Amino acid sequence: MTSSDRAGDPVAGAPEAGPPAPSTRPRTARRSLTAWLVACAAGAGLVLLAGGREWASVNYGGTAGAAPVPVSGGDAVPGLTPLALAALAAVLAVFATRGVWRRVVGVVLAACGLAVVALAWPSRVPARAVEVAETLRSLAGQAAHVTVSAWPWAGVAGGVLLALGGVAAVLLGGGWPGMSGKYERRSGDAGRTGAGRPRREVTGDRALWDAIDEGADPTLDPDDRSGNESE
């Protein structure tokens, strides 16, 4: 054997590089699911918070005694809160579903996020704010100046987080654990134990109860039971 052949051989005692341990996959999936849950909760919370804040102020400068009319996000976009609540329901549904249904829920979550972005976009706020102000003050037809706050952008940011969360659920949801993952894993481990290991012999009172459960008469001798089964 030449020196070049020896150089290619692994060093004695050095650990060989192998594939990552299987236990790291469930841990990575749980971390991914936790990060996704935090992002979606933050998005929905941001939308709900923005919906209760003042989005615009409508000022009728040409009308004597007309004070500015504040317009909240819930008044400017009535569907904002229902969309945020629907997104939260979709987040919970991800834990209760698997496979194709989990991807469907992810699509619903993404649709809720995109709808929030479209409704909360700041360029749509002034026209809606004027409509709300005219309804509250009966000042239809009056010249109005609308000042838009930064809260619509907060609603847009929350909608973006929800939309990205929906896309992540579609692409990555297949590897995430669900509500019943723990119980399915336990039953799967029990099945593998029964198939890969010899059945442990049970004696004593436990053996009597197991025989009764299997429909056998524990009072008979083994020879008598074998004779009855052969007949």
C-alpha cells in the first residue's frame, strides 16, 4: 500500500462524519412552528391594535365651528377586525389539521393577510375617512382636508405577516407537528417495539387476565387447550 492510499484512509480513533441525528428533525420542526406562531400572532395583534387607533383626521376648514373629525381604523375599514379574527382562527386550525387540509388553511390565512393589506393601504384611507366624517357630522359636500396617520401602515405590516405566515404554512406545514402528534408517535413506537422485539413472557395474575382477554380458559392445562384447538 502506498503512502497516498494511507493518506486517504480515515485516521484511527477519529469520529466519522455521519448524517444528523434523527432527533434533531422534530426539534427543528418545533422551532420552526414556534417562530411561525409568534409571527402570525404578532401580525394579527398588530392588525387588531391598529384597528382601534385613529387613522385619519378630517378637517372642514371652511365651515365655522367645525372641529376635526377623527376616524378610527375600525370605522374606515369595518372588515379589518373580522379578518384578523379569521386569521387567528386559521392559525389555530393549522394545529388541528394535517396534509392537504393544513395547506388549505394556509391558503385561507394568506388570503386574510392579503385582504388586510388591500383594505388598509393608506391611499384608500382619505376617501373612506371623508365618507365616515360626512355620516357623523352631516357635512356632505363640504371641502375637507384629510390627515392620515401612520397606523394604516401598521395594519399593512400586520397583513404582510399574516400573508407570509399563510405561505409558510403551505410550504412548510407538512413537517410541523400537530395536536395529535404526541399520541401518534407513542402508538407508532409501540408498534415498532412489538414488531422488532420478541414478546416478553408474562406470568402470574397478569397472564391469567391476558388469557381471559384472548378468550381462553386459564383453568385448563396447556395440553387440554391444545387438544381442544386441534379438534
